[in-house]
Amino acid sequence: MEDAYYKRSCTKRAQIIELVREDRLSNLPIDLLYHILSFLDANDVVRTSALGNNWRNIWSSVPSLKFDFNVFLLQDPYLQMSYYECLSKFWIFFSQTFFMRQAPQVTKLRVLCHYFDVKQFNLLLGLFAAQNVKELEFEARFTVDDFPFSVGFSESLSAVRRYYDTAFGNLKSMRLVTVYFNDAKITEKLFTNCGVLENLSLEYCRMQTLEVFNISAPNLKKFVFLNMRRNIFSPHLFHGRLIMHTPNLVDFCYNGPVICWEFSNTSSVNHAVIDVSYETFIVLYQPKLAAMISALNCAKALSLPSMVPLYLSRTWSGWVRHLPNTRSLRLGMVYTARYVEGLINLLKLTPNLEMLSMNFTWGCEYDWKSRYVDLACVSHHLKEVRITGSRYSVISLEFVKFFLQNAKVLEKIHISQEQQELDPKEFYALQTVNVASKTVALFVTSISASGQRKCFDLNLGSF
């Protein structure tokens, strides 16, 4: 018996060893291998050539590459070098990686580097044209010692205009982070010759010298503009006029100060996010903010900052055009009578609203006058309400009752409270409310300061 058991154990052990020895990673489909390697830095991708004969040339045909100077800086061979010596080695590695490649093109390229000058940008443009790059992500990182960072990206554009059509003509996706644009003509040239561009993201870029920012991209579907400071050493913001000819734009996201913008056509916009800085509280910016919102009145999903209900609490007639296409509305809110009155006025402008999501940041005042106003969207279209409260705000049951008593087709109310535990007993009083919808359900989630999550639900329509 013992001999038979010993033989079975040895056989099983041998099978396990053989299974471990099997190189299952190399047997994966090549497209899956490319996808896995796309998450690694280019330095690590090249190193895979040492894994074996099967891996010797795989790195040279990976279609998605990422070059991160921070990762390169921490490699053992470069730890004893100075910063600028290491930077020089980084760009040598960058160029040699491309020149030794076997694949005809790089579909996606990501470059993250502190220092960037004309020489490097000329190199990039030449590679764009030769490799037929479809997606570009460039981030000009910098430290306090490097600030102000190199203006090479902007300056080099004027010196290599011959590359425009070939270098950027094939780009479908472009993300630029902390890039310095100091010439309106160059900027306009860059963003008006991208005929196939579909995704554009500009984040924390330096544009304070531009008076007009022109974007003409007939195939652009998604545009993200984070016109804000990354930290105290970040570039200055753009305060000029944004002109966009993007007839096929679907998703639009803007975060920054109130600016003037002009859209040639927004009929295709489906989702729009507008988050403006607190300087907008100045009455001077109120007409500009209204124009920003009105320009996107075709959007089905709209996200607005908390100053919108504040302005609407004072006067709403003619402030913003009606938003008949809006089906989903996300809104920053404060628990005060003024903000709630502004919300009521905003709901009058969205007669076909089906989903309302509100993020309350602070406040505890519940006395508001318009709780018995008959709103078309609440009475006939509103199906879902989401209320999120921070640790500085309190969930108002009176506010919840307003929707329960007036929303005839309401299906769900989601309540979420951060860093506060909600007592279910407080919500049991809602069971006595004469609800307008017989199918409405209440879902409550509270997250304590320790991170513990508690959930419960009530089927109010059945009572």
C-alpha cells in the first residue's frame, strides 16, 4: 500500500513539474501577447528578448509602445549618471527602439518625459510620418527645478511645418498633458489639419497667451479640455475664446474658468460635462456661463456645477434656453433654500428629464417654498433620482418626500452618504408618505469613516 501511494505521489509530482516547465505564455496568440506587453514600459518590452528564442524578436513588432522617463531613470545602468546624461540616453534608446523595429507601424505611442526640446520633437514628427501612428499621448512632466519647462513642443512646430500633413494626418487619438502653446498660428495649424482625429484630450496645458483657440476636426467624437492647474507650479490657464467646428462631436468635457466658446454645430452631442471654477460666482461671468450651457442644449446627458442652481434661484426666465433633449442631469448642489429653489427652476427647463443625480457638498437648511410646484418632468418622466451627500451635508427626508409625492412614474431613489452611518429607522417614516408611484423603491447606502459600507432598501410603493 505504501509503495503504491509513493508511486502515485511521485507521478503526480512529475506531472506538476512538467506543467510548470511548460511555457504557456509563449503559446498565447500573438495579438494577446501584444496586448499584455502594451501595459509595460518600452524598456521592459525590449528586455523580453532575453527570455528565449521565441521571444527574441517579439518586442520589435509590438504595435503599442510607452516610453516613461521616470521608469528609465530608475534602471540600474543609469543610477550613477547625472540627470542630463540619463536624459540623453533615454532619447537614444527611444530612437534606436524605432530604428530596429520590424513592424511597419506603431498604432499607439505614449511618451512621458520631463524635458522636451526642438530636437526631440523633430524626431517624433519624423517617426509619426514613417510609422503611421494612430494614437498619441504626450505628457511633458516637469519638476520645480525644471520650471518653466521646455517650450520645444510649440517652437518646433513652426520649424517643421512640412511634417504636418504626413505626421498628424493619420492620428485618430491625441492626448497632450502640460504642453506649452505660445503661438496662435501654430496652434490653429495643429488642430485644424487632423482630418481623421476622433479623440482629443488637452490637460493642464499652458495657453495663457492665446486669445483664440481654434479646433476644426470634422470627425472628432470626444473632446476633453482640462483647463486647470495641476499644482501651484502648473501653467497658466486659457481665458480666451474657444471656436470649435466639430459637427460629429458626441462627448464633450470641460473643466476650468468660464470662457467664451462658439460651436458651429452641436446637434450630435450626446453627453456634455461642464465644471467651472469658483470664480464663476462673480456676477460678471453669469452671461458667459449661460451661453456655455445653452450652446449644448442638444445634449441628452448633461452635468453642471453647483453655481447653476445658485444663479437660477435669482432669475431664471431667459437665463438659459430650454433643454428639451436632456434626459439625464447631474448637478452639484447645496442643502439651502436658495439652491433648491434654483433646482426647481432648472427642472422647469428640462421637461423630459428621466434621471436626476445630485451631489450635495454641504448645508442643512430645508425651508424652501416651491415644494408643491407641479413640474412636468417630475410628474410624467422622472424615473430615477440619485442623491449623494458628503460628510458635511445631511440627507433631507423632506427633499426625498418631494419626489415621492410628485413623481408618478418614479422607479428608484438611490441615497448615498459618505463618512456617515445612516440609521434605517429614520427612513421608516417614509412608509407613511402618500407616494405618487406605486412601483418606487428606495435604496440607501452609507459609508462610515472607517470605510464600512451598510446598505438597505424599502419598497415604498407596496405600502
